[in-house]
Amino acid sequence: MKDEEFCSTLILLARKGIINQTTQAPLNEAYSDYAEEYPEYDEDKERILSWIEKFKLFYSKENRSFIRKRTQLYTVFCLMDYLSRENIKITDEMIERFSNFIRKYNEFENNSDTEGSASTIEEAIKRYKLASSEGVNKVRNRMVRFEILRDYVLERE
């Protein structure tokens, strides 16, 4: 059932953008709204399939453990949606920065003793991790994760 819920969450992302999903209410509402008829089916399907094609460019074996977590995968799909909506061409540099972010994220996990000497990226990763550990479906935490990942990948630090 969790896989179906995650897919439904992606449809909500396509339909409404990043929203608060701390309860089942948005999913239940969507299930109710589309139980009989889903006129946007083809449009939503194409949109999500385009995200998957973009996602494939960013995927690597080294990034797998990060991406396997639903919270992180949702954030990556938020980035794919943004790149699509803004017609941003994916470059090798963006892919490298994405991998670099994950590498730094994983390293930070093992060595979080950066009191007083944290760099900008270390501070961003600390905020990203906090937004990934509590209230992961709150709109605020979803936005924090998305904005940090987007800004790093697009060199907006």
C-alpha cells in the first residue's frame, strides 16, 4: 500500500505542487475526486513520466541509498518537476552537483561535529537533514528540502 500512496503523492505533486500531507486527508480527497472520472489522467501520466526520464539522468549506483528513502525520492521528484516547469536543460555539471550533494549529505551523517566551523553547505545539509527527520510531510519541511537541493544543484548557494 505504501507504494500506491507514494504514487498518489506524486500525482498530488503534479496536480497541486508541494502540499502539506501530515494526514491522509489530501490522499483521501484525491481518491474521492478521481474515483469515478480522472480527466487529467493522460496529462498527469505524461508529466510524471517526463520526471522519471529526467530522474534517470541523475540516478547512479552511488546515489541509490539516498534515493531509496521515500522522503528523499519525493524531494528529487520535486526537483524534476521544477526543472520541467522552468524548462531547465539538465547539464553534466548539474548531475555532478547532485551527486556531490548526496556525497556530502552521507559524509555529514557520519561526522556531524561541525559546531562553530560549519561551511555554507554544511549548514544547508544540517537544515536538510532536520527537515528529513521530523515532520517530513509538512509543507514547510518539504519546501526546505526542495529549495536546498534545487539551489545546490543549480549553484544558487
